[in-house]
Amino acid sequence: MFTEDLHEKEDVMTTSTPASGDRLLTASEVAELFRVDPKTVTRWARSGKLASIRTPGGQRRFRQAEVQAFLEDESSTESWSEAEPEPDAE
């Protein structure tokens, strides 16, 4: 019986989604999307740049929709900065 309960809890932790229906991503998964180190993602969460949820074990999880919005915002900022060259100082 205990083993069955443990397996049920594992399934809930790996497949559960928050009430909003978004999938939760790990810092490593988010890091792959941005091509950065997972520690950078953790720094973004600590600084408030990217919202995170804490698991009972203290690990961070990130809502997929929020990560996607942040990714789009970052990529639009990069596109804008690349399209607008800074004037030369003479």
C-alpha cells in the first residue's frame, strides 16, 4: 500500500499543472530555451525578472506561458536593439 501511495505522489509531482493549466518548467528547461546556464534563470527569478513557483522541496518551477511571454519580450528587445544602430560619437 505504501509503495502505491508513493507512486501516486510521484505521478502528481511530474504531471501536475497549476490551476491556470500551464505546464511547469524546470530551470534547466527554461535555460535551454534561452541558451543560458540554469543559474542565470535562477538569478532572473531572484531578481523578479521571471516569476517562479517553489516546490515543497525548495526547487523553482516556471509557468510555461510566463516563460514564453518573457522569451518573446527578450527577443523583441534584441531585434529592436539590432535594428537601431547607435549613432557614432564624433
